[in-house]
Amino acid sequence: MDAGHVPAVEVEDLTVAYTGSPVLWDLDLQVASGTRTAIVGPNGAGKSTLIKAVMGLIEPVAGAVRIFGKPGLEVRGSIAYVPQRATLEWDFPTDVLDVVTMGTYGRLGWFRRPGAPESATAEAALEQVEMSSFAHRPIAQHSGGQQQRILLARALAQDAEIYLLDEPFQGVDAPTERAIVRVLDDLATAGRTVVVVHHDLQTVAEYFNHVALLNVRIIAAGPVATTFTEDNLRLTFGGRVGVLAARAGSV
Amino acid sequence: MEIFADWTLRVVALGAGLLGAVSGFLGSFAVLRRQSLLGDALSHAALPGIALAFLITGSKATVPILIGAAMTGWVGTLVVRLIVRRSRVPYDAALGLVLSVFFGLGLVLLTVIQKRPDAAQAGLETYLFGQAAALLRADVVVMAVVATVVLLVLMLAWKEMKVLTFDRAYGESLGLPMGRLDGLVTALLVVTIVLGLQTVGVVLMSAMIVAPGAAARQWTRRLGSMVTVAAGIGVAAGVSGAVLSSIVPRLPTGPTIVLILSGVVGVSLLMAPERGLVWRRLQLGRLRRRPRQEPVLMHLHALSLQHPDDPDHGHEVSVLRTMSPADIDVEGALTALAERGLAASDRRGLWAPTELGRREAQRTLKREADR
């Protein structure tokens, strides 16, 4: 890969704090272009915060984020962000297709309204997550899994180089999990870079080829085969981890 | 005399209608963003500004008083933002704090002013509940200008407003200037509330902002129609309140408008299709009759465990029926499970859980064990 030398995402000396105590502390991370990386760590490790800092949604105390070598804020829009669905107010008066079309707003620019090409893009994205038949239903009428697929389709409509997903597998049904995995496969085939905050240790090796173990600092990061070890998991999660690691090892 | 009465009514009705329209537009977004209390805090925070403007200028001229109201209203929003950012006090508590402290300060200042010997202060207290009859042509012109600006912003930045309201963080991630748009909308809200102080007053202005949006949400599925309906409700309530209070002697305009709005909200909450209480009561009855699926999936999983070498080994529906309690619709549950991709039947009509179904069943078992 020719772009292989410039990391897709490069985080350097990142420190983030909410009202005093640091959530992320002097964190360094490189995500190579075209990889599928899981960010794994205990509750409160700063996983979501890391994603938000990469997106430039929160201002770090110190440190820098570079996307393909450029400062993060300059290339906004080239990263597609899938937030945790629970953070949104789903009782909003609109239909599924309209939410997915939001993915095209960045390209459109000010004052221009989405038209037929944008709708076509959104419909294709809905097809990818197998939600086409729900296009004209109000978003309030959907299950958690379907909401997750709507948000994923919105990110796909953005047609970005990098995808950042915050806990997409959290509490979703089986068809949704399957649909998300297939989309991740498609993105990998297309050479896109995917970073996912993930909580299910049992599926890390199955769904991802890279992993970053996070607990305020990066404990270890690299290929799953060499990084996702029991020792590293214990360092990340602390004492309770024997059970988790044993379970992860058995899968 | 009759022409004069007509003229007053026309000005008041026009003013109240325009106020209703702008309130409906901006209030819709405030309701959707769970910022209903913001209007309340803003209008109450305007009261000390009214009193201070009078103390400084010594006159009751509308313009300096409204500028004073806008200034303390704006300071109120800044204080709310500061509290939320710098402390662990949540947003709604910060709004409550600002509302009561600023309103209390305003009342103290009003009391001090009223104790002064000169007569110039008489009438300042009308800002508490509004005095629509005192509206001037100039006030209505200002309202028309604000309404036009709001309408222009909505037309030009419609998709930006939509993202800001539904998912602000995502809008920022797209590089859309969410912060600036938010500031503009808040500024327009401050101006609207200040203009409404003359008509409906400090205490009731928040109802003017919240009620049209809350009622319109009940009847609509699209943001565009919600905003339009909200503005329509605002206009209708404003105009009919003004007309009603001109017909019935001693009926105050502002409270009448708010009462009409409350009636509309009440009917909407009860009667609206899909979202109204009555409709949802009916829907709940229908939901109760949907087949329960989980027990059937667990039985399928248990059966498949008996065939570890052949996980797709099929089982008769009759077996599942004998395993399940009598009140479970086994066929209905199987169909629903198949739709969810958790179970499948072969050509002979025998059922087995899919790989995903087995995983789902394991997850359920684990959840039960963890409990």
C-alpha cells in the first residue's frame, strides 16, 4: 500500500480532562491505513473520549491529532463518526432516509439543500445495512439495533476514508450484529480505515486485525495476534480480568 | 371612538400573531432540544434588566427598557453555560438557579423602585404579566422584522438547523459551524422573548415558546410540518387571544393567549393520532397480543444442544408446543424468530436455531446467570 507509511490516524501526547482529573493521559496511538482496529478497555478508560478527541469534538488539554499527516481540524468531514445511539434523542420528527441523508451535508456546504443525488447516496447506504424497506418510516419507531444501522448508514453516506464507531455492537440484535460485521468487511475490502470502540472481548479476534488496549493510557497496541494477550488484558483491566481473558482465549 | 378601538385591536392582534409565529418557529427547536426551560430562565432573567434600565434612564420608554431586559436575559444564558461548564451542576438545575436568582433580584429592584416617592415608576409591573393593549405600531414593525429574520435563517440554514437539533456532535464532525448557528438561534430567542415581555410578560412568556412546539410535535412526523404547524398554532392563539380579550371586558390579553395555548396542548397530548394518550392506550392493547418469542428460542437452543454434531438438526413444531406453556403462540413465535434470522425451518417443516439464534440464546442464558 503506497499510503502505508503515513498513518491514517496519529495521536500524539494527547491529554484530555473533564473538570480536573485526566480522562486520557499523555496518549500516543497510530492507526495504519486500511486496518480494522478495536479500542478495548474497562468502563471509564476514556474510549469514547479518545474517539471524540480524534474527531475534534472535545478540546484536549495537550497533544495533537493528525489525519493522514494533516491536523485533525483541517480535514473534518473526511472522517465518518458513528456516535453511541443512546446519546441521541430519537423522538425526533423525521424519517430514516432523512437521517441517513445527513451524511451528505458536509459535501453540500452551506445553504445548499440535498436533492436527488444525495437521496440516491442515502438509499444505497440504507441498502448496505439492509434497512431499505424502512426508509420512509419515522425514526422513533425503530429498535436499538435498527437505530444503530441507521447511524451506520449515515456514516456510509459520507463515503469517508476513516470510520470511527463508538460501541456499535452495544445491545444490538443478531441481524444487526451480522449487518455491521458485513459492512466492516466491505469497508476493509475497499481499503478504508476502521476504528471501533468495542466491549465484547470474545469477538475481538474475529472482527478485528488490530487492537488498542486502553486504560487512560495506551497499555498496548498492535496486531491482534501479538497484542491481544492475557498479560496485556490483565494490565488493562486489573485483577478481575483472569475470567475475561480465559473466556476470550477459549473462543 | 369605535375606529380607535378597532385600530388598537388590529395592532394588538397583529403583534400577538407575529409573536405567536416566531415563538412557534423557535420554540419547536427548543422543545426538540430539550431546552424548554431555557425560555423560562431567559424571560425571568429579563426582569432585573427592566428594573435596572428604569433606574439608570429614569424613563419608561420601551426601547431602553427592552435593551436592559435583553442584556440581563443574555447574561442569564451565559451564567447557565458557565455553571454547566465549570461545575458538576446539571443543565436543568443551572437553569432553575439562574431563573430564581435573577427573578428574585428583579422583584427586589421593582419593590425598591415602587417605594420611591415620584409617580414616574407606575406601570413597570405590567411587564410581569404583559399589557398587550399598550402595543404600538412601532412594536409590531419590530416584531415583523424579527419574524422575517427568523424565517430567512430557517430557509437558508434548514439542514444545518436539523443537524444541530438532532445530533449536534455529528454536525460538528461534518465541519458545519454548529457553535455559531447555536449562538444565532439563542440570540434570536432572546430577542423574541424580550419582544414578548410587553404582550404576555415575564412570567408567561415561556409558555408562549414551549406550547406551540409541544402541541405541533403531537400531530406531525416531519420537522418541516412540525415547525409550520407550531407557527400556525402560535398565530391562531395570539390573534384569537387578542380578539377575545377585546370582546370580553377586563380579560387580559397575555394570560388569555396562554390559556388558549394550554388548551391546544391538552387536546394534542390526549387526542393526536400515534402519539396521543388515547391512541397509545389502544396500541398497547394490540402489543399485548403479539407472540412471545424468547421461551421458544430457548427451547430450540436446548434441543439443538442434544445434537452437538449436527446443530442444524430440525425439530417438530409439536415438540416445541408440548415444551411451551399453553399461553404461548408457538407458530407465531417461530415466524417472528425466522424474520429476525434467529431460527429457520427446512423443507420438511422442521425447525432449528440458526448460528445467530444459538448465540442469542447463550447471551440470554448468561444474562440470567449474571442476575
